[in-house]
Amino acid sequence: LYFMKPMHALVDPLRHAHQVGLETGDYEYATSASNMSSTLAFFLGKPLREVEKTVSPYVELMKEYKQDQYLKLTLPVLQTVQNLGGHSKYPLILTGSTMDQEEMIRVATANRDLSLTVTIAFYRLYLAYMFDKYELALEMAEESRSVVVCLNLQHHFYEGLALAESARKQKRHRRAHIRAARKAVQKAKRLSQSCPANTLNNIFLMEAEICFAKGDLDSAIPLYQRSIALADEAGYLHEKALANERLGIALGESHNQLRSIAFLKEALKLYGDWGAYAKVDQMKKKFPLLAADEATSTSSP
């Protein structure tokens, strides 16, 4: 389903499937649908507070009806939302009010639960990339290689981005990482053939990052701009923010500071609109000019 139809078109059918499962007493069916709904809500880029309001009741129903497998697969989604929202002391670690990362890994290992193992690793990959820990991101990409079907596209996307950025930063592995990033792009393209709208903005961003890693900014910049436009068209707030951030970084590397700051400021605003306050804080620390500019704007009459 993720590959055959636009992701937005799956929201109502999954809600209906969840409701039918509850009404007929088929709680496994209901919670399977709500697990997919939770994943979908996150990757559609809905405001994180809305995502939390959607997912939290599902989690409570899974507990009530003792659907432990789907509960365990849904908790990492909710904890990721809370980490991004600034509700965890350590945003890279899936530990907070919803789950304990180490305990969940212990349970997955003890039960030889591959689905849970790769789901945890995937969300750790996602957070590691978002918070600039690229070595950890690549390690988690390897651990989540056999990722569950509904996360395949996102796995290729974030692994490809982590590979491209690692290629840019580590000259020793540049060629190997660029080759692997290109493979990730090809895999994403194959998976999205039936419905390119689901991921075309991601593919343009991956290709932009590969050009950036190779030092070809003239080719990279229009690809970033296309990614931003497509994410905006699709309503993917979080991916529009990411593409703005990455374009701002690329322009900064080319010493075009005015344009760089403009795109970084837009990324900061979009992350704030999304509710990713931990990411907002990280960007302000990473780019002090953003914090200084915001303080100046606030103090202006």
C-alpha cells in the first residue's frame, strides 16, 4: 500500500480498518492498522503534537487489549515524536516517558524479535541523522537493513543521506560512500515507481547531497530547490525543513552567507512549526548567527 497509492490516501482506510477491528472484536487487526496509522502520521509530516494525539490513544488501546507485539512496534514512533519535541534529555536515545531503549533492545534480543530489533534501529538511524551523528546513523542503517516493509523507503532515504554526508566529511571513504548512496537512490526509485509522489522530493534531496559531497554545488543547488518545492506541494513539512537546512549548509560551504542564513532561518521556522523543538535548539547551537538574529528580531520595536 505504501508504494501503490499516495500516502495521504491511506489515512482514512487505515482509520476505518482500525474501527472495524474494534467493532468486530478482532483486536489484532485493529492494532495492526493503528500501528501503520502511527507510522504514517509521523512520516506525513503532520505537526508533532497532532501525531502524539493520534498515536497515544492507539498505544493505550494496545495495552488494554494486550496486543503486545504491535504495542512494542508503535512505542518507538511515539518516543521519537517526544524526543523531537524536546521531551527527552538525550534526543538520540529512545528513552523517556514512553519507553526505555535498553530494556526494549533486551526484550527484542531475548525473544529473537527481528521486527522489533530493526524498528528500534531504524528510529535510532533517523534520530542520529537528524542530530548530525552520522557514524551512528550508518551503524543503525546496517542494523535495520531487514527493515519492515512500510519503512523501506524511509530507510533508503536516511541511509542515503547519511552516506552522502559521511562522504563529504570523510575523504578516506568518499568513493565507497558515494557509490553506496547512489545505490540507495536507485533502491528508493524502484520502490516508488508505482507512486513517485510519495518520495520524489526525497530522491531529489539525496541526489543533491551526492552532488554536494562531490563538490558540485552548481548541480546540487537546483536539486535542493526542486526537493523543497515538491515537499511543499506534498505538504511534507518536516522534509521541507530538512531540504532547507541542507541547502543552507551547502550555500554556507560556498561562502554565500546571506543566502545560507536565509535558508537556515526558513528551516528553523519550519522545524518550529512542526514542533521539533529539540531540533530547533540544536540548530541554534550549531549556527549561532540564527540565535543572534532571532534575539535581534525579538528585541526590535
